[in-house]
Amino acid sequence: MIKKYGKHPQFWLSGAHFVNDISTGMLNPIMPFISAKLGISMAIATVVLSISNITANILQPVFGYFADNIQRRAFIFWGLVMSSIFIPFAPIAPNIKILMLCIILGSIGSSIFHPQALGLITKFAGKENVSTKVGIFIAMGSLGFSCGPIISAFITQYLGLGKIPFISILGLSWAYLMFFMVPNVVDIVGKTEHIKFLAAFKNIIANSKLRLLTVISILKTLITTSCSILLPFLWKDLGHTPSYIGIALFLFIAAGAVGSFISGSVEKKLGYKFVLYFSMISTLPLMILFMMTYAAHPVLSMIIFGFMGLFTMMATPIIMVTAQGVIPEYKSIIAGIINGFSWGIVAIFMSMAGFWAQAQGIITVLLIVACIPAVCSPIIKKL
């Protein structure tokens, strides 16, 4: 029998983030093929994906509140179990109602998992190298999110949508092992003071720096979500295979994982404001280059797309660590706001952007979206 060693909790939590985000990242590249099977339009499919992002993210601050108040690890286990079971079964749904049910339940699981996992990472990390450890945790999630598309795309192309549920085995196995290897919070950092719900959110909302960091996070998320949801439909219309779409999204998000991993080193050399400015401004020229190359030079456009992921996600760990440092006692709640609520707000926008893209064209919408962070970048001065 496996003993409760409780060693290296950061490794097991980062690994769980990798495994969880494989599930959450697998739907985007194959949604055009799921929608074709069920006979739904791009606009409706975009709404489906937006609902997935809303349920996976917008409730994270609430789950973060409960995570900050409990001494047990229930959220990281059951969240991973739910996302690992329901999302991989979504592609075999016989109708849109079952599809929505699987996506909502799986996305709620992801929403339960993330705030507590992020809060535990910072608590277990102590006071040294917090930014690096948070960067590794976020990078592992980005890497998992990047592997999800390539795994689901290759399974779809060579084995069929019906084989995707087998991915559940990975998440369930990791959740079982993590039960023995991640200690309870009280065993590591001792008992924590109970946090009052209304007082916590009032303090967070009243803090101008946290409000500003949340806005920056929303602007960053706008780019990654728009590209991940809309571009698979563009590539399918151009005749590209599921594997091409999966590889493209893999490069985009894997490059983002690299950006998250190196952000701490870049911040130490150039300062966190430089990283934020560069991350917000660089998206626009890269999107213009992508526009000029995606049709005639698909390989070059894929490389440009990868650099967009690298620069866009480089700021993510810095935003997270800075925000959690403002009010340290609310680590999981703030993680839920920066890593969850921001994505949920963008998902609400994306539920309308699908209809806009269907009417005006995907590239037009993405170009306008890329302008927004660049135009809003002067707000960084106020930090």
C-alpha cells in the first residue's frame, strides 16, 4: 500500500495542473468536427465553448473563498476527477443537450481545482522563489492545455471521436496518486484564520491595484481565448486536417508555457512593467503578420502564432504573483479572480464574438481584438 509521504507537493500539484488542463484544452481543435457531427453552426459551437469557459472560470473566486477556509484538499481531488471524466466524454455526446451537460460538469470540476491548487502552491512554496514556483505551476498548466489539442486532434483523425474518453484514465490515475502525496494544508502551514466572505470580496474590490491587475489579466486572456476558439474554424475552412489544427494550438500554448517559465528571469533583468508592456503591445504586430501569411504561407504563420503565445503568456505569472502579494491572506480567492474570473468575463464576450466572426470574418475580429491590449497598455503606468 502507498504511504502518505506528503513529499514534493509542488510536483504533484503542478502535474495535476498539467493533467487537468489536457482535458480543458482538448475541445477547441475538434469542436468544428463535433459541430459537423451534430449539425450545429460555428456561432452555436462558439457559444458552447464560451459556456465551457464561463463555467470553468467565473466561479473560481467563490471556490477560492471556500478553499482558503478549509484545511482539507478535497477541491484538488474532486475537481480533477470531474474534469477528467466529463470533458473527454463530451465528443461522443449524441446531441447538443448531452454535450452541454458534459462540458458544464467537466468545466465546473476545473473551476473547483484551480483556486485551491494555486493557493496551495504559494503556501507550500514558503517565502523563497515564489514567483519561480508559481511560474512552473502555470507553465505546466499551459503545457497540458497545449497537449490537449494535439492529443484530441490526432485521436480524432486516426482513431475517431469515439476513442477520446480513454483520456479519462490519465486524470483519474493522477488524482488517486495525488491523494497520497499532497499533504493537508494544516500539516504544512498550520491552522489559518477563518475568512469572512463579504469582507474578503469587499477588500479585494476596494483595492485599486487588484482592480487594475484584473483588467490587465482580462486583456491578456482576450487574445489567447479568441485565437484558441476562432482559429480552428478558419483552419478547417481552409481544408486543414485536425492534426494541423492540433499542432498549431500546441505550438501556441506550449510557447506560452515557455513564456510563463522564463517570465521570472526576464522580470529580474528588465522589470515587471517592461514584461507587461511588451506582452500587451507585441500582440498587434504579430497578428498583422499572421494575417499576411496564414493563407499563402501556413508554416510561417504557425511560427508567428507560436511567438504570439510566447509573448502573450509571459506576463501571466507576474500578474498572479503581484496580485497575490497585495493581500496575501486571500491567495486562493485572488487566484480565482486572476486565473478564473478574468477568463469567465472573456468567455461572455466570446459567446457574442462567434456571431460577429460569422458575419464579419474571423480575421477581422481577431485583428480588432489584438488592437485592444496594445491601445490599453498605458494603464500599466498606474501600477
